[in-house]
Amino acid sequence: MSFRSRLLLFFMIIVIVPMIAVALVLFSITADSETGKADAAIAQGLRAAFAVYDGDRARARPDLEKVARDPQLAAALAHHDPAATTRRLTTMAKGLPGVRRIAAYDTGRRQLAAIGAPDAVAPAVAAPSTGSHRIGLIALSVTTASEYAREVERLTGLEARVTAAGRLLGSTLAEKPGAPVTIQSGDTKIAGHQYRGRFAPLSDVVGPRASIGVFENRDALASSIDDRRLLIGAILAAFLLLALLSSIVVVRALQRQVNKFLEAARRLARGDFSRPVPVEGGDEFAALGREFNAMSEQLASKIEEVQRKRGELEETIRRVGEAFAASLDRQEMVNIAVRTAVEACQAEAGRALPIDLRRMKAAHVGEETPELRAALMEAERNAFAIHEGHSADWLALLDATGDGEEPLERRPVRAEVDRVYAMAVPLLARLGRGRSLEQVGVVSIARAGRDFDDAEHDLFAYLTGQAAVSIENVDLHEMVRIQAVTDELTGLYNLRHFHETLDGEIERSRRFGQAVGLMMLDIDNFKTVNDTYGHQQGDLVLIEVGRVLRALSRDIDEPARYGGEEMAVILPQTDVAGAELLAERMRAALAGIEIDRLDGGGRLRVTASFGVASLPANASDKDSLIAEADAALYRAKRGGKNKVGRAEPVVAES
């Protein structure tokens, strides 16, 4: 393949491949965008449907008030007489021409009588009474499911379906009312056509609970997506054609310039330095021509230039080492250290082996032949042997001084097996809360036929030392990060982390329609413990309670210290019943522990009172969720302590 063909192919690849990728991304974005618009229209349609439903119920209220005030109907309801109730409802319905259905229920919400259309929806409900006693419920509707569906279609332009008790009540599609129906949101097939829609329950107080679904025809959505994709494809095709024409022009210009340099290179190969490369203009090719002309003048200083470049390389490697010493990606820095050591010391293979997999993982560079592996293992054994023989004295010296000459354990150890040479050095880092010096692994490199010189020995020691500093930085960063969100005494999360996590869980609950529970607990008689046995004894109680909470919490739960002796546990994907069960387990576990008294006078028994609530069953937002759980806790306190209180459910509006 000629140079011109290669250049043309290169230009085609760098244009066509990104163009294809862009086309795929744009096609995907287009589909997602159109689908998102459809989902937004469906959500808006549901809101409109709810408004229509509330309006129909409001229209029914004047007639409902007339019916609810009727004394004869009240007497029939009070005597639980279905026949008399039906007769009176029939008589009253004749004077109410707009009414579609009237139903009467006893105080247990069991239907006594009903007249009118069975598919009536949006009932307004009233509770007639005699004196101070409620005698039942009256539900009156002025619209049927089919009328309601048509009104939703008129307002939203979307198809509507109304269901109750697993059967179709009304629809704007070609469906038979009364047929069994499956409530399914998303993409679905109805009457032989594909639709995208969503169902939502309607807020009925009595009778079977109805649901409204709004749907958009998938054919219209697919057509919109295809139109957008066609437009994008046309624009990309035009751009591709323009890029192709531009690449042909550029390739021809490059070929002319390359031919000039090729002829000049041939003259230099023949030893002809008398004719310089023609230089025209000020572009990159002109700069390259000047470099060609300067090449003959630089041959005498070649060796000096190579030495200078080597020095620059070593300095660059040192700067790289200083850079990755400040990084917070522990494993990547170990990988860089091994790779840089292999390249800078001209080794054939290298590796880093961990002692503790929590601190680092193994890293390998180059192909480890059996000969190279044997040398690496010998050097690593020597490094471990020297470390174990001197570590106690040197670690004590390092912890005491923190500086001074490099200790023996941090100097590379050499090994040679059948003319294969290797170096290894232990990775020592100050880790943990006490920042004690620990060995976390070993780094080794090897090559065949030539031993490592002193400069390579020193460079290898420097790079591995910087890798150890990187591991220390990561450990310190992780420790500070954990301390920022943790209560130091109990080991539970602190109040700031509690609020941040609860905000996130409530947002996730609303997005995915899942419950989120909250448990609040307060240690019973904690002030008495502090006043009687001292605050150190109180701290020990808090520590033990925190330990029990951590032990009984699930992986997804978030136990936190809320303040003082009050603690909380966030319970994702948990309703109030599940929260109550978990709280009871924790209450029983706390009641069963005994804590040694610090004065040696025996043991203390500890109990706690709990309050649980969940969203959306007991609250609508974070503040009300906390308030409901806290109120349930104090009801448990007032009820005798060492109990679990459960929040009251949210009262549904009629």
C-alpha cells in the first residue's frame, strides 16, 4: 500500500469511526428524548385526570348534601334496612336527573343498597348521623367511567382507561367494558395496537378502588423518532462527504512535501551534506526541513546529547515519583511504581506482591519467564529475611526519629540465579490510627545477562519509597474521611451524615416508589446512670448500645447517633411494619445485655424506648418523618419505657 493510500485510509478512519460513534450516540439520545417527552405528557395527563376526577366529585356534592339530609333515608340507614334504603334512594333519584349512582353503606363500610349505573365513578361521600352517632355513609356519583374517560381524552389528547377490581369500567379504546384487565404501566398492547402509558390509583373512600390509565400510541412515538434519526443521518452524511473531499486535498499536499524530504534523506544516506533541504514557508514541514539541515551539524555532539537526554529522563522519573507520592489512588500508584522501575532500570519484568490485600493488590509488568520468576522469588525471600532480622530495631528507630539515614529494610536487596539478576525491597508505610510502621508488600524487578548498577539501585529505592508514601497518604485520607462522618464515641454515623443520607433515601423513595423507614430510640433513665455512676459509665453504655445497633443493622441500614442518648437508624426499602419488627429485635437485644460497672460493684442492665415511622405511610417529607418517629418514641416512653412505638398512618383526604 502506497504512502498516499495509507494517508487517505488514516483520514477516513479518524473521520468515519467517530462519525459512526456520534451517530449511534445521537440515535440513542433521540430515542431517549422522545420517550422522555412521551412519559412527561403521560404524567401531565395523569395530573389532568386527577383534576377531572376531583371536579366530578365536587359536582356531585350538592346532590349528595340533599340526599344525606333526608330523614327517611337516615331512618332506613339507622335500622340497617336494605329494602327501605333502596326504596328511598330510588324515590330521591327521580328528583336528581344528573345523578348516575347512589350507594348506601353501614358504619363498617359494607354496602346496604345501591341504585344507578354500576360503572359510576368519582363518588362524593357523606356520613349522615342521628345526634352524635354516625349511622353510615352515602356515596353519590354524577359521572360514569366512560364519560370520565372521554373527558380525560378531550382535555389531554391521550387515550384513557378506567378499571376497578381487575375489570374494565370504561375506555376510549375499542374495548368491551366489564372485561378482565391487567393494570400494566409502560409499553403494552391494547386492542391489537402498541401503546405507552401509566396507571395510577384514584382516591375512593368506599367501594372498589378505581384506577385511571392514560396512554399514547407507540406508532406516533416511533414515527417521531424515525424522523429525527433521518435528519441526523442526513447531516452526518453531508459532513462525511465534506471530510472525504478535504482529506483528498490534504493527502495530495502532504505527498508533495514528503517526496521532497525523501529525496533529501537519500542524499544524507549517501553522505551528501552539501545540499540542504528546500525550506518554504513557516509551517511544520518548513520546521522539519530546518531540522534536517541542522542534523548534519549535530552529529559531532551526538554522544553529549544522549547523556543529556539520559539526565533529563532520570529527572523526569523523579518528578513522576514525587507526583504519585501525592496521589490518593493507592493501587494505581503501585502499578506506576512497578512499571516506571522496570522501564527506568531497563528490567525485563517486575512485580509488587501484597502482604495484606486490603492495603494493595498484586501488580505485574513484563513477561515472567521461569528464569526471571526464580530470580524474583530469590530476591523477595532475601528482602523478607533481612526485614524480619532487623525490623524490630529499625522500626523503633524510625518511630523515635522519623528521619535519618534510610533503614536497611528500605534498601533494595540483590539476588542472582543463573546469570539472571534481581532486586527487591519491602514496602514499609505508617498506617492506622497510631500511624505505626507496617510492611504492606514487596516490589521486585529482574533482567537476564547484566547486573543492576548503583544508579539503578538508587533509583529503584527512590521509586519504591515514593510508592510507600502514596500508600500512607491514601490510608490517612481514608481515615480522615471516615472520621468526618462518624461519631467518635459510638462508632455510629454522626448527625450530619444522618441528614445527608436521609435526604438521599427520601429522594430515592419518591423516584422509585419504595418505602423508607426511620427508627428513633432513646436510652431509658440515662440521666440516672450519669448522675449515679458518672459520665464515664454513661459513655460505656453509649458504646454498648452503638455496638448492638451496628450488629443488628442490615448492610443497607444507616445507624447514627442523633444526639446525647438518642440514636436513629435509617431503613431503606422498609415499611413501618418492617421497621417495627427490627426495632423489637433491637429492643430485646438491648434488654438482654449487662454492662460491667466501672466501680466494680456489679453490672448494669440497660433498656431503650423506640419509635418507628415510614414514608409515605406515616409522613410526607423528612421533617414530618423525623417528627412522627420521635412522637412514637415518646409515646413508648409514656407507656412505660422499654417499648416500641409505631407512628400513626397518614389520614387520607376524602
